[in-house]
Amino acid sequence: MGNKFFITIFALIFMNEYVFASSFEYGYTSSGFKYVKHQHSESSYQHAWCSANNGIEEFENADYTRVDCLTSTHAVEFDFANKWAESIGQALHYQFMTGKKAKVILILENPKSQMVYYNRVKNLSKIYNFDVEYITPKILNLKNNMCYYPDCKCKLQNK
Ligand SMILES: [Zn+2]
């Protein structure tokens, strides 16, 4: 193994960190656990979209899993962009349980840098025949520190 091998490995590690660092903001718990910071709670996006689309939130399936939002046509799973991969599995499971078409709604708090994750899901949706859309705070009119949901983390941060 020559230097070229190590340079390639370091370049890959560095690029990976670079891509993620530009897409997400991180926080650290007191025990040093790294997590992705968000403007609003996932549930706030879910409330806003689901009520605008006349859906039922937290619809319980026969196997006790819960659909984030069940509309007349879709079983919808909401996730932040960093959870793009798991969102597909969950949405497809909800489709299987409800008989309604799977839909992933990806929350892009930083649409410019996170669109790459939406495009990954979009590409797979064409192959595996499910629906996908993205939402942003702007699309749902969720202003920072000013959304309508008292339990949202944007409210708790300023207290
Ligand atoms: Zn909020």
C-alpha cells in the first residue's frame, strides 16, 4: 500500500465530513453525542402539512406502527433530510399496512444544500413507485421562533 492509498482514504473521509458539514448543523449532548440540530420539531411540520391536507395524524395500524399522516390517497412519512434513507422504508411499510400509496415528505430546513437528499429519494421513487415531495419552513410558513405549536423546539430554545 503506497501513499496514494492513504491519500484516497483521507480524501474520502474529508469529503464526507465536508458534504455533511455543509448540509446540517450539529449539536452535542453533555455526554458528547453528536446530533443534527433543527429549527422546528418534526411534529410541527407534520401538524402544518397534515391539517392543510385534511389528513389524520398518528393513524394507528393493526401492527401498532403509526402513520405520521393518513390522507384520502396517501400514507405519509415525514423526516428531516438526514433521515432520507429510513423514510423510504417506513413509507413503504405504511403503504403495505393501509393500502394507500406511500409518500415521503422530506423536510429541508436548508433547501440549497439538502436538495441532494431529496433527489436521492426522488430517483428511488420512480423505480419503486411511491410519491415524494419536500417541504421547507417557508413553504409551510413556519417562521423561526414563531410557529403556532407551543411544544415546538423553536419556542423552547428561547425560554
Ligand atoms: Zn417551531
